[in-house]
Amino acid sequence: MDAAQSKVPDFDEARARLVIARLAHLDGALLPILHELQHEFGYVDARNVPLLAEALNISRADVHGTISFYHDFKSAPQGRHVLKICRAEACQSMGCESLVTHLAQAHKLAPGETTGDKALSVETVYCLGNCALSPAAMLDDELIGRLDADRLDQIVLDATGMRS
Ligand code: FES
């Protein structure tokens, strides 16, 4: 499967400016605006950074730092399915890193990436509250315990095949 980072779509600057203008009056406006941009576009395009800096009279570095700090803000559109792999302590002790390596080697898909057909995005999370069944993951809203390479292969196949 060809898994590459999603192509960045055309940026609708006028629409982004409207979102920013609508919320710029709020105290601590940056976070609400970022959430709204992600809600509107599905991700926070890097081209929002100078617009936000100008509108809120803060540095581009501050805007970029905030976006980077909160892992919920996506820098590219997500796939139709999202697989979150837990890489916290309990899951590490049960081999989650070898699953991440397997995903990269067998499917050319690393955390933070989306398949070329936009079927599946993979993310890292830190504890899903499912430590007793580690290594754990979450596919869309479904919690998965005792994840192994075979299940991982099946998830990728299902997401990029008929059920996507
Ligand atoms: S450490 Fe992975 S679910 Fe808690």
C-alpha cells in the first residue's frame, strides 16, 4: 500500500480570516480559534499561523508553539479512519514499539501520517485507560486490547479495503 502524508488541500484564506475575526475579541482567543479552525477545516493549516499572529498581535512563534503543544491539533486532514496507538509505559512494556515498527515496515505508515488514499490515519496517544489489556489502541471509537501484528495488518487492510 502506498502510504504517504496526505496532500495538503488548497487553503481557503478568506474562510479562515472569517473564523479568526469572529472569535478574536475573546479573552485568550487563540485556543478557541484554533479549535474552531480545526472544526471547520478538519485540521489547522500552517498558513493560519501568520493570520493568527497578526489578528491577535502575538508572535508567529507563540502561535506555532501553542499548536505544537496540543496534540489534538492536526497539521493535515485526517483519514476516514483514525488508529490511535498507545505508547505509554504499560503498553511499551508489552511491545507497542515493535507494533509501531511493524506498521512502518509493512505498511509504510508512521504515527502522524495518513495513507495516500486518505483511508487511515495513525496517531500516538499516551494511555487509553486500557493498560490491563496492553498493548492497546483505539480504532475510531473502538477500544482494542492485546493488539498484535496480525490484528494491525487486518486493521490496515479493512480500512484501506472494502470497509473504508
Ligand atoms: S499505558 Fe497504554 S492503555 Fe494505559
